[in-house]
Amino acid sequence: MRNDRRSASFFLVGVLVVLVGCLESDPQPSPSSSDVGEGRYYVPGADTTSADDGYYGSNDTCGEVSVPYDVVSPGEDASMAQDCVSDSASVPDEPVAPPVANPFIETSEENTSTFSIDVDTASYTIMRMNLQSGSLPNPDGVRVEEYVNYFNIYYPQPDDEHPFSINLDAAPSYFGEDYKLLRIGLQGYEVPEEELKDANLVFLVDVSGSMSSPGKLTLVKFFLTTLVDHLQPNDTLGIVVYAGTQAVLLEPTPVQDVAAIKAAINGLGAGGSTAGAAGIATAYELAEGAMKPGGINRVILCTDGDFNVGLTGSALIAKIEEYREKGVTLSVFGFGMSGYNDEQMEQLADNGNGNYGFIDSQAEVLKVIEEKLFAILQVIAKDVKIQIEFNADTVFAWRLLGYENRVMENQEFTNDKKDAGEIGSGHNVTAFYELEMTPEYADASLAEVRFRYKQPDGVESIEIIRSFDTADIEEAFEAAASDFRFGAAVVEFAEILRNSEYTEGARFDEILEIATAAGGLETDERIEFLDLIEIADSLWP
């Protein structure tokens, strides 16, 4: 029971240190046998002689270089895991500390919680690809918020002057006796097609040798080709490629010139080493030169790895933030897991005010473009922050589920210079808190919930305040809304996969029962989730 661990958890100090990069500057030693048992393999520079012939890229072969070993899923082809790098390759400043699950905090000690919203989904897709290939995901890469936000949960559309609706509900927790779950849901306004802003998109495509592996560059081409068919005629699309060097493959071109754009896409080929940071500078310059004032100006990175030549770490983040302030944002889409640097990719997108997704199939391409394209491109509110002040008379202790690298200092809530997350057209955002109530709490205020956001072109935040009372808590978990119950199942599934100390064993059978009973199974993503639960159960030690 969670009560048995509560007292110990109060002594934890919830300090999250999110540093960009994941490798030491000195080569790491070869792994021990225990490393291999955990799914770690030593992978020297991959041979790129089989790289696809194409419009851009060479068939360079990596020399004998000393490179760090990468985390590779058990059963994955290690020969594809490491991109070619030069001996002089620079690396991120310091390794990223894996997120530690938010602890329970006694309300009498601290009654306020503040965090930035997050609409990324990559962690869920990476987990799916791992499970379907026969391995459990790396616990350090499980981000609870990205699991629950992968699913479409349609809260009511906003009916006032604000660009998103606010939805609060609570019920007893199924997985923690005598605990309550509080759900916060935001639903973004759906921008009508006639009001869509013109888009200036520059794609930065990794064409290094490892991108010739199955499920990488071929999938990028499908992604770009499908995207072109969904953009508006006045939108522009440019392509920068990078490998051993970088080049402008396609100047920003109106989408109505579809033949020229698709010819450039079809000519993409892989070969050479990675020089990502130099490529991103070229992409930003191209996007800035084709700037659409008042429109969407975004660089979209498509890669299978990390930036191992040129600017890295804090210097790279500073460059991304510089262009963010100029109005050019950055989204990241990952392709292929071998040697993939998930932590770095997430941080690039977070600091670039963009989205982070992972593409593992043509079906995921269609989901992203057909269901989420407008949400990704059309920002309706930026720097969205949430702050909750709990009533110590009713809430004894509280814990935010997920959002570990989005937690903010309480004083940063009113600091308009502090960057936070964005909501796009039709986006929905969900967050859960787990609460331990005071003994025999009475009908009274449970919490005051505050929201701050800026208009897409605004510089000053607008604040909204909502209150939630204990009388609004459902009497039973089964009485909660179906999407509430489904979300609770997804959150518990993520907590188990990340080996959270706040779970009570791998209760996959109960998660499956709850998710099934919640309904909504007419959607492919929810049916697939049931399959993933069963796969995880079969793989669990």
C-alpha cells in the first residue's frame, strides 16, 4: 500500500537537474558483461558503404574511431546503433540526469505546485516500438505526461474569451487505497481552416550513413511527402540536409510548386557522418530569410540520433533560444532507435518552443499529420503554466504524476520572462495529481488552480483562476468519467514501466481491466494500448 512508503518519501528532496547532452567528453570504456545483460552493446563506427544513392550524400566509410557505447534495446541490430563520428567530435557538456519520480510533499510544508504544460508524445511511441520488438523500454526514458497526452481526450471546447477550456475533476484512486486522483484537463480552441496562418517550414534532415537503415530515411520521405499534401498553397517548405557537411537541398518553395518539392524529397539519400549543429544553423538562417510576419516560422528536425559535431550542450541550446526569441521555433521528430539520444532531442524541442514526436511507422505518420498537424503548427497560447495551491485542512500530501522536467519554482509562475509550454489548435493536455487527504476531511476547498498564458504574439501573461472543492470529488473510482479512468490506467502503466517506487507491483491485469471498461475502444490507439499492456505483462521479469 502507498501509505507504507509515504513517510519515507517525505524526506526526499525533489530536485530535477535537466542538462542537455548525454555523453562524457572522454571515450567510455568497453562495457562489462553486466552492461550487455542490461541491453548495452559496444558499437564501433558503422559501415556506411551501403548508404542509398540519392540527390545528396556520399558513400563514405567510417574509419576506426573510438566512440562511446550506446543504450540499445535487447534484440536490436547493434550494427546499426552508432553513427559515424570523427575523432575530434565534440560532445554535450554533461550527461543528463534521468528524471526521478516526483515525491509526495506534505501540504503543511509546501502547499503550492507549479509546472509548465507539455504536449510531447515521443516517450510513448518509443515504448511502443520497444515492446513490439520484444523488449521493455528504458525506465529512464519513460515520461508519464507523454504517455497520457498521446491519447486524444476531447474536453469541451472553450466558451469564453480564453483560447482553451479548463476542466477539473477528481475521484478515489484505484491504485492507492485512501488516495484521491485530481485531474486537470485543458482543451485548445480548434482554429477554423479559413483562419489558419501561413507557414514557413524548413526541414532539417539527417542524411548521415545510419539513416539508410530500415525505418529511417524512407520513413522521413513518406513523412515529408504526406505533409506536402496537407499544407496550404501559400505555405513554403525548404529542406536542409546534413551529414559530414550541410547543404540547402531546397530553398523555401511555395507548396503550390508541389512537383519541385516532391522531386527534392525523392532525391534524399544517406551517407557520411553527422554534423547536426552546423546544419541547424543553416536551417535557422534559411527560415529567418523566408520569415512570414505573423505566420508560422519553424525548423523541423528529422533525425535518428544526436548532434555529435559542432555546437553542443548549452551552446546549442543558447542558439535555439536565440532564434526562438526571433520568432523561429523548433520541432523534433525522431526516426529509428539505434543509438538514439532521446534526452537530447526532447530538450532541443522544449527549448525551441516546439513539439517532440517519434515516428516508428507509416501509421504514426498519418496520425501525426492527419490528426495533429494543425495542433503542431498553429499555436493558440504560449508559455502556459499551471499552479495549484492546496488547502492543508483537506489535503495532507500531494504528488504530481509526471512532468518532472517541467516542474518550476513557484515564484516563476508570475515571471513573464520564464519560458513554458505551448498549446496548439485542438490540443488537449492532461495532468494528474495523487492526493492523500487529511483524516475525516470536511466539505471545504481542496485547491485553488491558477493558469497563466500569453497570446501567440503577446508578451504579457493572462491569468485565470479556478477553485475545486472536496464536494466535487466522485464517491467511487467507477463513477468517474470514462476518460478519467482510462487516463488513470495509462498513468499507472507508465509508473510501472519506469520502476516508480510509488507503484504496488506490476498490476497489468488490473490496468487492462480498467482501460477496457473505460471504453472508447472504437479508436485504434486505445485498442493498441490494450495489446501493449499484454505484451509488457509477458515481458515483465
